Amino acid sequence: MKPKIIFWLNAFLLQYCLAYSLQKKYDADFYAVVDITNNPKKFFQSQQLVKFEKTWFYHDSINKMNKKPDTSYLKQFEQKYNVNLWKLAINERIFYRFNRLHKFSTNDILLILEQECKFFEKILDETKPDFLISFDPPFHHQQLFYEMCRSNGVKPLILYIMPVGDRSLISDGYNISLKELDNVKGKNLNFEELQNYRKSFDYNKVTKKFLQEKHYSKFSQIKAIREFILHSNSKNSETHYTYFGRNKFSVLLDAIKFSLRTKYRNNFINKNLEMHPDLDSHYVYFGLAVDEETNILQYAPFYTNQIEAIRHIAKSIPINHKLFVKEHPHQEIRGWRSISEYTEIMNIPNVTLLHPSFSAEKLVQNCSLAITVRGNTCLDAAFYKKPSIVFGDTSWSALPSVHKVSSPEELPSVIRDSLQKQVESFYLDKYISWMEQNSFSFNVSDYELKEANWFYPGGILVDVDIPIPKMKSFLEKNKSLLDNLASEYIKKIEITNEKQHT
């Protein structure tokens, strides 16, 4: 029997483009769940470039209802699939904390969960797929489908961006254990060689370059606004719960407020955040992560309040150490944090809040210990012989120098123990080898820029028509890139099949 592959398709069109290349190279039955707005939906309804045995449109299954949710069903569902629905829902940026245009009630959320759980069960029961192809899930419903697939024995093939320059990884998870790391053959690189290697793939420079190129010009913004006013489908607010509370006026007003608020906060940052910390003092370094991102919401679901995490750390460090906290430069994308949040951090005794432009590399090089909720800071620390602590799941938490915290109560003892650790090059060398052996050259950021500039006005607005000839041209123009990616997926599928039959 031919394998069955189900694709999760959305406004990031990579998985659709991958399906186009993959069907030419690999004999399988393709299915698709499409999570898209109304204008591009027309493309997926009419396209014949990829032969899907069946296509489901996610938002068609979620309707406004005026009834009580079936909590008995949801309870049984949690037990059946071993998932925590409230953990997914409360960390959903659309439902809570970050939605500036609509407030969901508890019943609203439960009814949405009920409908999508039944919808996903129907798909899996009908299809019984062997593989799921998706990008790293950014929203609760995609994460839910991923967890249901795993529970049902469906093998997820998720594309992850690696902290190694332009490389990517296809896997059902992004973690590696210390035991697995022991079995990796390293290159016997010393710290000087490892630091040179790090400089050659500096992930921070890669993301900075991406954001600079994606920093939209006034012309791009005006182009997107014009397209939004003239052609945006206002019916999304009726058919897509992710658009509830939106209309053209409210969105434009919110955009203006967002821009003004960002400038106001930026002025506060420039005037009040520390630019000249004493790097010769004993200090613990905590690098703030960007809020409203998968990095925290999905991978560190119980540590989303970073101010509270800072307080926990401040209570736990030795009396002769300071706590330096640095704002993330990419937080600007989210309009910075509120001034009240910055003030709250600065008011914590023995805490210094640093300007986002200050060198994170210098802070890591000179600290006694690095801590982050979940980020590259802890990996960078290992290159400079610094121990570190992380709160969320990462692949580099397999390193002996990185301690993953299980609960805030253990922080004082973990910090004391970590400060005594001697970081060795042995396991970092193995980790680098593991990354190289399991990843391949594919720059997701570069691809995303190509796609955004090709399909979306100003590289911003995604609720647009996708003409089939335009898609054909894009597929042809990027044929080599997509064919290489498809080949990597075939390798992964074949390796997975071999493991299952041995």
C-alpha cells in the first residue's frame, strides 16, 4: 500500500510548494488540512497543481454557536489523547493576553476546542495517515493536531530552523538526550576552534539580517494598506474566529495606535535602560525572550510570565551577584513591552535592566551564569565556557553545562550548583556534530522573504488572491530549492520506514 501523507497548509506556502515537488518524486497519497483566510482559499479550492485525495478547510468546521460546550466529551478527549487542552488554549495568543481587538469568553474557547477536536478526530479516523508534514506549530490548533497525530501513531515530519546558519532539521521533535549525544562522534574541536565555528554560523546575525530585510519601507506599508482597504475580505470576521473583532476601521486604527505606542516605548527605553553595565562585577545574565512567540507559548508553557521568572531568579542568586536582564532587540516587532512592565523589572532590588542594543555576546562572555526561558543564550554560553539554565525544552539542554529547571523552588540549589560547573568542550563538540549530521542546507528565512515578496502586497498582507499562473511561476523559479527539500523529506520518510520495520 502507498503511504498516506497529510499536509498542514496555511499562509506560509512552503508546505504546499513542497507537496508539489514531493509528488513528482515520491509515490504516496496526499491529503491536506488548509488553515487559510477567504481570499487565498479560492486558490486551494480550484488548484490542480497538487493532487490531494481530499482537502479539508479548518475554518469551515468552526462556527459560532449559542449552546453549552460538551465538557464531558472534552474530558474524555484529553484522556484519550493525553493532551492538556487548557494549556494549549490559555497559551493561544488569539484567545488570551495578546488579542487587542476581541475578548473570548470561557464558553467561546470551549466551543471552539470541542469543534476542532471532533473535526480532527474525523480526519484521522477517515484518513489514517502515516505521516504529517508541517512547520513547527505556532498556534494551539496546529499543535493539537500534531499531538493527536503522535498519539495515533502518525509520524510527524516537522521542519525546524536550526541555530546553525542556514540549516534546517526534519524531525518529530527537536530534542536529544545526553545518552544519544554520547553515541555521536565528534570532531575533537577545542574551545578556540568551537568559538570560531560559532562565529561562522552566528544565528543572531542571520535573524538580524532577516528582520532588516523584512523591515518594511513606507512604500511597502502604503501598498499593503491600499490593498487591504480595496480588496481585503471583510467576511473573514464572520467566518474565522481569528478575525473576530476586526473590520477595516478597527484594524487601521489599531495599526496607528501600535505605531505610536511603539515609538513612545522606544523613547522610554532609550532614556531609561542601562547602556553601560559593569561587566567586571559578579553577575547572572537573564536574556528576555520575545513575548507572543511559539518559543515561549508552546515550548515553555508554564514560564510565560518572564517578570515573575526574573523575580524568582533574583531571589535565588548568591548575595554577591547582581542580576543583569537584557531586553530582546526583536521585541520591537511586538511593539516593545509596556512601560509599566519595564518599570516593574527595574524596581526589583539588585536587578539591572539593559538596553536591547547592548551586546549579548559581551554579557555572555563575562557572566558567571546565563539563564533564559528558552533561547540561544544558553547555547552561546557553552561556547564561552559558561554554565546556563533554561526553563523550556531545547535540543541543547542535553549539554551537561545546561540545566533545565523543573520548578521555581529548585532555582536556588540549581543556581548554586551551576555556578560551580566547569564547562568542557567534549559534549559541545558532539552537539555540533549532531546538528551537522541531522540537518541540511535550507534557509527558511531566505525562502520566507522570497515567498512574501512574490505573493503578498508589500510582503505584509496575506489575505489576498493567489492566481494559479503566479503560483506556477514561483514553483518554476524555485524548482531546484524545492526539489532538494523534497529529497530531504524522502530520505527522512525512508529512514523512518526502515526503523519501523526493524
